[in-house]
Amino acid sequence: MRSDLRRLLDAAQAAAREASWLGLRRRRTSASYYMARDGAFDQAISGADDGVMVEVLFNGEFAYAATPDLTPEGIARAAASALACARAASGRGVHRFDHSVRPAIRSRYETPRIRKAPVAPDGVFAFLFDACGALKHSDEIIQTTSLVEIGRYDYEIVSTNGADIEQSLFYMGTSLQAVARRGDVVQLRTANGPRGLTRQGGWELLDVSTLLADARRVGAEAVELLGAETCPSDRRTLVLTPDQMMLQIHESIGHPLELDRILGDERNYAGSSFVKLSDFGSFQYGSKLMNISFDPTIAGELASYGADEIGNLAVKQLLIKDGTLVRGLGSLESQARSGVAGVANQRATSWNRPPMDRMANLNLEPGATQLDTMIASIEKGVLMRTNRSWSIDDYRNKFQFGCEYGTLIENGKLTKTVRDPNYRGVSSTFWRNLSAVGDASTFAAFGTPNCGKGEPNQVMFVGHASPVCAFSDVEVFGGGK
């Protein structure tokens, strides 16, 4: 395959000789999705996709043209189209780029995994039917759903300045959900949120015994919530588990720190950011317990890779150190435009989309507090698990989150279960109230396989890992208040 892409690069270069740099990015995708509902077949979908994005640099402007036609003639037509676009944009861009933002690296990366024979669709559905049965804790469970998705992405990138990148990324996701009803009370419970259990790896991640145990727990907790009191509405200490910290990190740290968003590129679609370029290096984003890392090198987390899609090598970087903002979520283009240090995160959702600044694995580093010690130190609080709903303004500043399952903390002890727990806050104020960070024993990684951004929209896989965390003086409330 490598020699094929090199030959196509020759064809592209011949059709766009005026370009000062030219690159080809090929992406092949294959995926299968299996779902059962109420113990019966719901859907099975499999698909594959393959194409090339041609990118040219002309007079300081990048331009793109994509094609599924992988013949030399098809690539040549795309290269000529990209050059025409770059020529038309010449002198009208927001920044004059050069080939330094397309490093000539050589890189190979493949998802670490245990190679295991694929499970046939009949075997997958046998598990899904069993999972629905395990979710059916009682007759008060009115709906059960279970799903498995598995896929891979293969990238090849070559360029006229010698870049040679090859990556193969494998992933699997599972989802378990139960809906319970008693009278006019309806409650939903999932295993770590819809599709939250999506990780890099292969069939070895289909751990049937663990997943069935999770399904039994989810069904039992859905029924338990029917008889629970509504979460109180007041101010108290809030404790969040990693499957809620996932979205808290995603919305109030990840999106606000995207450099292209701060530069205004998303303003007409997904909003801007409360963070300013002048904040980097001095802004106190959170308490001194807060250390946020960008780390696409973690085996198994959903957005691990060796290099981003413009050839920037992936390494771990701290974005927030001891509560202070030090680095943004932007690759070489945004770094050149902003003058702010960034990371290797320019990625695309498909062969027919240009790469842009995206979250990858964005994590809160573990602290030193054991969970029992954390709970024992809280006089009045509530522990919330698993995201159910979210809302955040277009500056990623004021937010409101709802969770599936709450437990009151009274005089240092976990006491009764509460339903419909919610909380709200302002991003930097909330993070400055971070009062305890759990140790490594509380640390867990989850995935967000449906992060949307850009026009046309690009849906991307991102990972978030965190320990259990406590936040002081947070407004919590129940139901729809």
C-alpha cells in the first residue's frame, strides 16, 4: 500500500507543479454495530470507506480536495482542484503558512491489543440478548437496550517533503441501558453513559462476565431510583465519579482550550471561549490540585495515536499545571497563528474532511486522596454518577449537568440514594473549588465517541480519564428546578 500511495503522490505533484508543498492523506475505515432491544434483534450495521485527501500549499495558503477515486487520474484531478482553490484564496487568508507546519516525520503506530479471533454476529447477539435479560431486574424495567460496536481506522500520509506516516487504530464500545417506571416516575440507568465504555482495542474487550455483572447492577439501580427521594436543592460539596468527570472535563476544559475556537474559527457554529490568548501562562483556571494533561500515548484510551494528521508527533503535555493555564489544545497551524504553545491534535473524522484542532485524551491527573478519606471529610455533600444531560453556553463558561444516580453524604458517610441529581456552575469558579482529587485507585478512563465540531460537521473520538473528585460549595438541585 505504501508504494501505491507514493505513486499517487507523483501523479498529484505532476498535476499541481506550482504548489510549494503537497501531501496525500488516505484513510480507510471499517466498522460493525450490533444492537438488541428488550431481548430481541434491533439492528446490525457494517460498513467500510476509503478515500484520499489531497492537500496543497500555494503562496502561503492551504487548500484541499478529496476523492474516493484512487487511480492516478483521480488523484491528479483532485490535486488540480486543490491548487485552484489555493490560488483563489491566495492573499485572503488569516495567516501565511509555510511547510514548517507539515513536518517531514516518519512514524508508525498501531493500537496495542491482544489479538483475538473475531466473534461471529450470532455470538455477539447471544451476548446482547443475555445482557438484556440481566438488565431486566424486575417487571418495573420497561425497556432494555444493549449494543456492541467494533471498528478500525487505517491512515497513510505521504508528502513531497518526505513525511511518511502510517497508523492503525482499533476500537470497541459497549453500552447497557435500562429504563424503569413506577407510576409517573421514570428513571434511566446506564453503564457509564451511552457509549461511554468505548476504548481502543479489539475483541479482547468483550468481557462477557464483567459486562453481564454490570447489566445486573444497572437494572437493579434503575429500579432503586424509582423509590428514591429527589436530590435536594441547596449548596454543598459535590463528589463526581470518573464517568461524570468525563463530560465535565470535556465541556468546561476541552472545548474552551481549543486554540482554533479561541481564535474565532467556531464562532458561527459551536461558539467561542471564555479563555483569551493572553490568559496562557497566568490564568488561574482551578485550584492547585488541578493538573490536566493531553496524553495520546496511553494504551487503551480512546484517542491514542503516534502523530496527528499533519505530522506533529504525539507526546504528553500538561495544559493546566497546579491550577494555572499553560498550554492550549492546538496543533502547529493554530500555534503559528496564536503564538501559544500547543499539542499534536490536528485530526479529521474522514478522508473527505480537513484536519482541525480536536481533543484527544484529555485527562485529570490522579491526586493523593483515598475515596474513604474523601467521603469521611465531607459533612454535607452528594456523590453523583454518570452523565444524563448537559447544557453549556456558547463561551463554554456557564454550565448545567444532570446525572443518573446520586448518593447523599452526611457527616462523613454515604447514606441514601437520590434521583434526578443536577448541578450548575461557572467553569473557572467551579474548578477553583476543586477540594480533593482521588488517588490512582479511583482513576478510570472512558470515551466520548460522538464529539461534534466544524462545518461540515466532524464527529470525533476523544478519551477522558479522571479520578474521583470533590468540589466545595456547588449549587445542586433535583428534578427540573
